[in-house]
Amino acid sequence: MDLRQLRGFVAVAGAGTVTGAANTLGLAPASVSEQVRRLEDSLGVTLFERTPQGMRLTEPGTTLLTRAQGLLDHADEVRRAVTGERHRVRIGALEMLAAAKLPAIVRHLSERRPDLEVDVRSLTRQALLSEVAGGGLDAALLLDSGPRIGGLGFTPPADLDFLDVGEVRLLLVAAPDGDREPLLVSTPGCSIRLAADQLFGARVPRRELTSIATAREWTRQGFGRALLPDFVLEADLASGALIPLDFAPETDGAPVPPDFTPEKDGAPVPRDVPLETGPDSGLPVGPDSGVPVPLGYEAPTLALRLVWLRSREAALRDVLYAMSA
């Protein structure tokens, strides 16, 4: 049993396939498969069940996984002690968070741990989760909801833990004189799309676009309304290019925000009516954002969630604390 075999094993366990592990490690699939086979031969046990859906850990494989990453972390610590290398921390994030939210977290980390060298990668959510589970990333920043990983509607790998380090409010917006239908959404699997599906259901007229940025621009051009995160809306709401809309009860059984009646200057605002914003609107500004929020407007929120491999928590504890402080 050697470190290369252990790295291959951990990567396969995280990715669920030899091909996915090979992409993480930058190796040929045949090489990774051979590393796993030799590890199984040296231990005299079967670590994976080979299934049409991928590689599934056996009981001995699960037992090894809880210890293998600790061995690899210890080996890295020994190497750094001998060579004097700086500790490198690998952090991933969804692309929209890498630009808007990750810089502040990296700044906190750098201030508290100037001894660290920080690498940042921008990936899709599924790739982020696979990289964390396979050891290619130390931690990842994504959007989620609820008391467990995957509450937004995706299936995470096993053995991940998390800490919520902030929140992102979602606002339903449209151009002042623009169309209110269809609902402009991003591609399936996008975090904001998953939230829109939960809030509005499947039968609301919608148009699928390629990204959040595209949905925002089409909304500005008046082609419909969109559910968008607060950090992409500050300038548009301040200028009046976009206005927030109240949520209407138009789902087909999906959960919706609680019924409420926003009020301004003591007068009820009907549902489905645009809500005036801007510097002269008299509306409060939402927490942690410069986005004006109408009184009584209970914008749904998503958790800004930091995830890591539970078996690595001991090795990463100081880093995770510095990132979340």
C-alpha cells in the first residue's frame, strides 16, 4: 500500500467512477484502475463493487476511506515540515460565488493565516462536490437550503459536513414596463433554477436561458421576470432598471413563501404589483446588501454553505475556522 494507491482510492470513492477520479488526478483511467486493483491486492479485500452506475464502496472500502485521507494529510504535513513548503489550501466555488462572495472569505483566511497559500477554482456544483469528496479540493462554497446538504434538491456524496457562513436573498424582478411572463430561468441543476422550481412549480410558463447573467439581461430588456440573487441586482434596483415583484400563489404544489401584504406609507400594496424602489422610495435596505427591500417583502434566502470532507475535519479545523470567522 503506497500513497499513490491511496490517492487513487480516495479519488474514486469521491467521484464514484474511475473516469471521474482520473479527471481529478490528471491521470489516465487505466492508471487509476490499476492503482485501485493493486491496493485491493495488497490488502486482500475488495474495496469497491463494480456496478453499471459506477464504483460503490464495500464495507472494507468504507472503513478504509475514513482513515485514508488522514494518512494522506499526515504525509503532506511531513513533507512540508521537511521541505519548508507553505501549506496550500484548495478552495472551490460556484462561478457566480467565486466572483461575488469568495473574495471576502479568502481575504478573511489570508488575514488570519498569512502562512497559507490559497488556490481558488471555479466549478459547477457537481464537480465541486466530487472534488471535495475525492480530495481534489479542501473545501467548497455553494448555495443550498435546509438543515442538510442537498436540501435545495441535489444529491451530495457521503461523508460531507458543512457550515453556513452567510445567506443570499432571492428577489423576483422585472423591468418596470416589461412583461411579467414568462419566468426566465437558467439551466437545470443551477442553484437559482432549483430554487425557482421549488418556489413556482413546473407549470408556470418559463423560458430557459443559458445562465443567471443571461436571465438578468433578458429581464432588463423586458422579456419576462426572473428570480435572481441579491448580489447581481444592486445596481439595477438602485437605478430603477429592475423592480422587485411580490410573489403570487401560482405553484402546482411546490412550497411558496408565506402569504403577506407588503405595505408602504401605511397603504396595502396588492399582490403582483411592482414595488417602488430606489433612493427616494422610503424602503429599507436589506442586511449585508445595498439592495432596497420593500417593507414586508419576505424574500426567500439560500444559505451560503461551506462544505468539506468530514474525515478531514481534524486536519482542516484551523483553516475552516479562519474561513468562517
